[in-house]
Amino acid sequence: MALDQAFIDDCPYGPGGLLLDEVSLVDREAGRVVCRMPTHSELPLTREQRVHPVRHPRHVSGGLMVHMTGMVGFVHAYYVLDLRHADGWIGYGGRIHKARFKALASPGEPIIIDCHTTKVRKGKTKTLARYEFEFRQGDTLVYEGDQTALWLRMDEAEAAE
């Protein structure tokens, strides 16, 4: 499904930072979401690459892939954990336990990002979630990660402090 306008409006990043065009699976019971990231030569960081056909081919930046784990984390928080930015919830990456770049992702074919939680501790004002990620371009695994994020709920007075 294309991105829901309510999700886009609630996301703390605009389209230039969200960089997703589809949520293809939401499985609340399994704590899993699958999203699609278009890849093209104008992606942030990718467009700034000084390309050499052998030593440095154009590719989707590894730093951008780490950023995308956060964007898919927002998808997960919204659709699976029911944490809404409009209700005061915001998430922050807490720890990258594992980040493995398995292959270069070339601009062109989209990357499919599969994310599921391995642990969730949900409280009234804090939620701690541990995520596993797989990024695939076609049949090729290009990135896998294991990260923890902390979601905090703040009211307007706390946010102003």
C-alpha cells in the first residue's frame, strides 16, 4: 500500500528524509513491517558521490541505510506499537548492536526493508524496542542490523524544558 497520508503527516521527517514509498506488510501480531525504499542517483549522499567505475561505483550510502532503519522504526511505532508523534511520542536510536553491510546496493531497483521486534517493553511514557532489519535488493541481502530504540512520550511542558 502507498504511504498513508495520516502517517506522513505524523512523521517527524518530511518526504526528503522519510525516503519510503510503500508499506507492503504490517503484521501486528508478529511485530513486523515491510517497506519499500526507492533507489535513485538523487538520494541524499548518493548524489554527492564522486564515482569511479572500479574503485567507487555509485551506490546507496551505508549511512543512509542506517538512517532508514530509523524511518522504518517510525513505521513500526506508528502501525504496530500505536505510538503517534502527534500524541507526544518520539523515538531515538539507542544502540546499534550489529550493522553488517553485505553487498553494495546500486541505484535502480528498490530496496525492500523487513523489520521486526525481538523485544518490546512498553510503559506509559517510555517504550524500549529492539529491532532486527534486513535490506534486500532483488535477491541480494545488502544490509542487516540489530538495534535498540527508545520511544518517549512528552507533553508540551516537558518538551519546552
